Amino acid sequence: MEQRAVTRYNLRVPAHVKTMPDHGDIQSYEWETRDVSSNGAFLLTNGQLLGNGTNITVNLCLKSFSGASSWVTMNGRVVRSENEGIGVSFDGQYQFTGNA
């Protein structure tokens, strides 16, 4: 049985994703999370997959209990690809980038 060092929460929120290639064009995607932790997330990709090791920027729309929404931005790397989406490991840095 898999044991994680941090708690993973079933949380579906909008995810704006951009690839961060060493060369070539930046690609943008509008996906949704399936679950989120402080270390990473699983993104539902509607059949669009990114290769393991792909560096990405993820913007998540998080809502407070008051109903206000804010965007939080994190850099990460694809660590797993499955039929329904990708697993992303975050680099530990994040930034609140504005209200939704």
C-alpha cells in the first residue's frame, strides 16, 4: 500500500498550465485538478498528455470559505502519465498572483 508523506485532497479546481520548454514554443492548456497536495497534483487532461520530465507552470484557482477566489502559481515537473491525466510534482515555491 502506498503511503504519502503529505496529505492529498480530492479537489477539483481549474488549472491553467503552460509548458516551460528549453527551446520551442510554450504550450498552454486549460485543465482541472483531480487531487492536490502541498507537493503536487494530478491534472485531468482530456486525453492531452505531456511526457515525464516536462517542466510546467501551474496556475490553480482556489476559493476561500467566504467565496473569494485567488490564483496561486507553482512550477513543477510531470512525474507520471496515465490515460486520464498527469501527475505533477511541485518545486516547493508558490506565489499568489491575483484574484479570480
